[in-house]
Amino acid sequence: MSARPDPSLIIQTRSGRVLDLAGFEEAIHAGLLRRERELTSRRVRVKKAAARLSERALAAVRLLRKKLIAALRR
């Protein structure tokens, strides 16, 4: 007797691959890991951009403070 897989546990993907339940779970897990890496990468880029903008703003405030103090001393 051949053990045929339960047809309710077989999934065909858009690309035509046929996956059993374990293969389907593995594909989902791989997709979730990829998405997590993408989000982590984006989060790092956003933090770096925010730090750069913050530094520029602080530099502008320091420059304005120096100019204001110099103007008041005249």
C-alpha cells in the first residue's frame, strides 16, 4: 500500500510548486525572515538619517548662538 499524502494538506503555489504542510510552513518562515531583515535594514537607515539631521540642527543652533553673542557684544 502506498501512503498517499492527504490532499487537504497539499498546497500549490502561484509558480506551480506543490508543497506539503511542512514545505508551506518553511516557505512562510523564510518569507517572514526576509521581511524582518528588510525592516531592520530600513530602521537602521532611518536612524542614521535622523542622527544626521539632528547633528545639522545642533550645528545651526551653535552657529546662531555664536552670531547672537557676537552681535550683543558690539
